[in-house]
Amino acid sequence: MTMSFSKSNLMTGIAFAALFGGVIIILRLATGGYGGPTSIPECNSNTTRDMLQDAFKNSPQAALGLKLLKIGEMSVVGKDLLDENNEVRHRVCVADIFTNLGRKPVYFNMSWADAKKTQVYLEAPMLPF
């Protein structure tokens, strides 16, 4: 017996994964050379774009057929959270995402993954596809 997936089954699977698949849908760690990045990257930087693209391609939705076609405009949402030294410790961003299932805004955040501030953690709690 062979398994086959219809387009409606695939869409149902993607919707189910998006709604109930887990708390963290996208996670990407960025490490800079020689000790790591010196700050949380800007929302519209090439580093952030690369991190979001990598995370999208490695998401559970990608395994179910979601394809990233383009990352459009990216911007900060609200004000950054600062640490005691007035350096950014948490930044929330939104990106205009184009996929094979449509175009949607995707909200994500970036923060330090470790106390030494050598890795940036990118997280998108839920993809709207």
C-alpha cells in the first residue's frame, strides 16, 4: 500500500501544523565570527533576512510543502527592549512574506541566546499560513 497526499490533505496538514504544531515554529541561531555578533541585528539587515530565510526553509511547514518565494519589506514593531547598558536585548520585527500559499505578514523576535551574547536567537511563534 502506498501513501499519497492530495492537495486538500496537504493544506489541512499545513493548517493543522500552523495552529497546533508547537510553540516555536522558527528558530535560528546566528553566530558571528571571532566571538559572535556585537549587537542584535536590525530588522531589515541582510543578517536578519538570511536568518529568517534559513529558519523558514527548516520549519515544519516547509516539510509539508510551504515554499518561501520572497521576503519583502522588513521593519521593527514597537520599541526595542534594552538592557542595563542601554543595549538592545530583545527586538520584535515584521516581514512581508511571499509563499506558494500567499502573502502574509510574519512577526518574529530576536534576542540573545546566551549570557555571553555570542548568539542571536530568532523566533517566530506561529506562521500565518
